[in-house]
Amino acid sequence: MELPEPPAPPRRILGMSLKQVALLAAMLMANLIIVCGGIALLGWLSSDTSTASLAFSLATVTPTPTETPLPTPVPSPTLTPRPPATPIPGWEPFRGGGVSIMLPQSYDGGDATTDPQALFQAFVAAGADPEKNANLQQELAENHIAIFAYDTTPDDSYFFTVLEIFSDPVEADLPLSQYVNAVVRNLELSQRVVGIQNVMLDRYPAVRLLAEYKVTLPDGVNVYRESAIYLVKEGSQVWVIRFYADRDRFKEHLPVFDLSAATFAIEISR
């Protein structure tokens, strides 16, 4: 009896059966479709003009918070004019920068905030040496001075007897005594305080400093000057009323300085 022939072995490709080859081909095709689709999707998302790109950007960027509206500015307080100080017969008022003071008729000058250059030129025309007063010219040009005045009475002094009034901004709660201490500590080596006194300037409590200092002229000559400085604090401003005179004539001028300082008035309160 003849035995039947054994079945032929299944056909293999690279050692795999036809079913394994078919399954592998299906998996490769699926991966190819995924890769191609991913490339297409990336190209679409990277397009600047596509809505998908816009949606992507909005989804990944944190939105800017809504700005809080600024508060409505508070109007500045109305400036309140104050009546002038008690007038002195034969004296004239000088005004500038919201303050005033009275001086004898021999004084010239005025408001240093309007046309400081013209004021300095008038000072030079009266006989002041522009080289000796270069610092003054700079201070006037920088609007550091509210009122500048000078005594036109002829004498043999090296310098005119002058008045400067200016303000220094400070903290509103700073005591005037602390300001005075700071002024004294920061004096230059050529200056020396010789007297400190609490005074009353008509309506303002104040401090009067008497100081002396040395000025070296361009030719090497030393000139000694003295000054009477009156400090008045109101709010966040310290007003400085400063008179200068040559040392030899300072004592005769001091009563006039005291009387003039007593007429000082802050005509516009801020």
C-alpha cells in the first residue's frame, strides 16, 4: 500500500509565512499613512495664514491681563493769595516766585523768575563786576532765585550789598531745626556760623543765622563778607532770605536786614 505524499511545506518569504508577510505589510502601510498625515498636519499648523495656527497661538500664549484704569487725577488746590506784610513808609515791595519783601528805595532788582538775564545785565550796568559774580549769573540762569535785589548806595565795598530769596523743597514733616543743623554741617570750610537765633518775622516763626566767609578774588585778594540768613518753613518748602554785605559794613546793615526780613510774605500758599 502506497502512503500518501506529505503536504508541501508552506511557502516562506525571508523566513516568514505569507500570513506574516501580509500582516507586516499592513502594519507598514498604516505607519506610512500616520507619518504622511503628521507631516501634512505640521505643515498646516505652521502656516501663518491658517486658522489652525491662530487657534494654536491663542491656546499656548497666556492672555494679557486687562489693564486697570488709572485713577482720575485730583485737581491741585486753589492757590490762596495772602495779604502783604505791613508796609514801611518810604520802602518799596519786591515780588517774585510767589513771595514778597520790602526794601529801602536805594535797592534795585526784582523778580528773578521772569527775565534773569536782563536782571543780571542791569546789575552789571550798575557797576557789578561780571567776573566776580559769575556764580550769581549761573544761579539766576538756572532759576534758583525768586527775588534778587542790590543796594545802589555808593560806597567803597568790593561787592554790592545784595539780597537773594529762594526756596528749598523738603519733606513736609521735617522740623526746621533739623534743616538748620544740616545747613550748618554742610557749610564750606571758608564759611563759619557766628550766631543762631529763633526770631519772628511778622507772621512766620523763623531761624536767623549769622555767618561770615572769605572770598578770594581772581587777583588773589581775600575779601571777607558776612551774611544774615533767615529760614522760614511752610509745608514742603523752606524759604531762604539771604542778605550779604562786606564785613566792614555788615553791622550797620544788619538792622535794615532784620526790618526787611520781617516784611517777608508768602503771598501764594501752595
